[in-house]
Amino acid sequence: MSKTWLVTGAARGIGAAVVRAALAAGDRVVATGRDPAGISRAFEAQSERLLPLRLDVSEPHEAQDVVDAALEHFGGIDVLVNNAGYAQLGVFEEMEPAAVSAQFSTNVFGLMNVTRAVLPQMRRQRAGHIFNLSSIAGIRGGQGGTLYSASKFAVEGFSESLALEVAPFGISVTLIEPGYFRTDFLDASSARFATRTIPDYADQSARLRAAFEAQNRKQPGDPEKLGCLVAFLASQDKPPLRFAAGSDAINAISAKAESLSSGLAAWQALSLSTDWRQP
Ligand SMILES: NC(=O)c1ccc[n+]([C@@H]2O[C@H](COP(=O)([O-])OP(=O)(O)OC[C@H]3O[C@@H](n4cnc5c(N)ncnc54)[C@H](OP(=O)(O)O)[C@@H]3O)[C@@H](O)[C@H]2O)c1
């Protein structure tokens, strides 16, 4: 049966690829972004199954307006893809407090704003599927990724908990954990870098920035394939809670799982010693 999707950050990158895959599957799509003209430009073939709307996810009232307009136009929302996001990169001490707020306003609070606006309709329908774009950075931290990683760890904890709360209403939650995908993600048009400079960090910061910039447009992941995969997962009766996308994601997440397991085993006796009663 055909579905209605709401996709955030749909003008480019992974979001645009998801929109193309959903339209190709014959579904209806509310494609949202900060610049609706950019969305119209992104999809040459205009379709009556496509509704482009303005949505800056960091503005709570905009999410509710978009959901109201989507319901008015298509009558329901079956799939929400919380895709909008960007990376605030740089060492922690060189980032201004405003950069912390902005990173969380989009990647975490923005995702929650849209989820909060969509859930009442999904509960009424007793069905729905929410995809939250996390990252390998939501599983393991890395140098230069304190803020971005913190935001994606928040997305992980939020989604894993939300999945339990909404399962009784027939609503699924899937975390998509991409490795590096070839989009504008590391481009100056999307990524933001620290604005303060602290001499102690000069070498480290320069090295990190050069490494991020060197990866731009050379990432191993193909966003079109990921878009199709999200459409495939949306068609599953029992979708996964987590989906690692890409060989680099498999490697990074496997390494984290092993380090968690070996860390637990190494300290197990002491960990158990803090209970009132020893087992
Ligand atoms: N590409 C990767 O390597 C990678 C890896 C792991 C996770 N991810 C995640 O995948 C998602 C999509 O990233 P991408 O690779 O497609 O990057 P991208 O090509 O830079 O696209 C990011 C999209 O997010 C939108 N956006 C940013 N802030 C927004 C806001 N406040 N409100 C609404 N839209 C906003 C942008 O809109 P504008 O066009 O208006 O700027 C753009 O459409 C992000 O959540 C990212 O963290 C990406």
C-alpha cells in the first residue's frame, strides 16, 4: 500500500535521496527544508505526490504548521524521516557556547520538535515509522567531534527510549547509522568549524580540519543507495531499531561493541562489588 512520508532537510544529500526513492516507490512525500525553492529545484519532475514546504526544524511552531499542512493535503503521515542535521566540528575548547546551542537546536531539539508534532497523528492511526538519522558518531566519539557526537549520542538515547514508548501504538523507530556518505556534509556549505583559536590546540586543530576537508567528496557511501535502503526498510513489517549503513559503519560499530565487551569483562569483578549484596 502506498504511504505518505515527511522528510526533513530534503533539498540535498541523504534527505533528497530518500525523497527520490519514496517517489520512485509510488509514495506521497512532504519534502521540507529551510528553502522551499531549493526543494523544487532538487526535484525536476514535479509530481502531485510531492508537497514541498518550508521547515527549519529548530523552530518548534514551524514543525506543527508543516504537520497540519501535510495532514490537510494528504490526510495522514505514515513515515517520518528526521534527516536534517549538520556537523559542528573542531576541538571542544575552541567552540563558542552558541555553537553548542546551535548544534543541539538542529540535531537534537529539532528532531524532537518534528517528532512531537507527528506522533499524535501516528497514534491516532495506530501505525507509523520514524527514521532518525544518527551516525557512527552516535556510537563512538572521535577527535574534533565532541559536539556532533554528543548530539548524535542524544539522538541514539532518545530513539531507543522512544521506540519502547510508542511500540504499543504500532509505531516503529529506526536509527540509521551511516558511515561517511558523499553529500555536502563535509562541505563548507554544511559543516561548521570552531571559530576560537587557542595556541595549545593549533597543530591538532589544523590537522583535524585538513583531514575532514580531505575526505570531502571522497566518502565511500553512496547517498542514493542509502535513500533506496530507507525506502526498503519502510516497507518491512518488523524494521530494525538500528541500521548501520556502509562498510566503515560496520567496522566502527563492531570495534565499539568489542571495546564495550572487553571493558566490561576486564573490570567485571569490581563492577559487581558495588551492589549492597554481592552476587
Ligand atoms: N553524509 C555523511 O557522511 C553522514 C554520516 C552520518 C550521518 N549523517 C547525517 O545525515 C543527515 C543528512 O546529512 P547529509 O549527509 O545529507 O548532509 P547535507 O548534504 O549537508 O544535507 C543536510 C541537510 O540538512 C538540512 N538542515 C540543516 N540544518 C537544518 C535545519 N535547522 N532545519 C532544516 N534543515 C536543516 C540542510 O538544509 P539546507 O539545504 O537548508 O542547508 C540540508 O538539506 C544529517 O543528520 C547528518 O548528521 C551524514
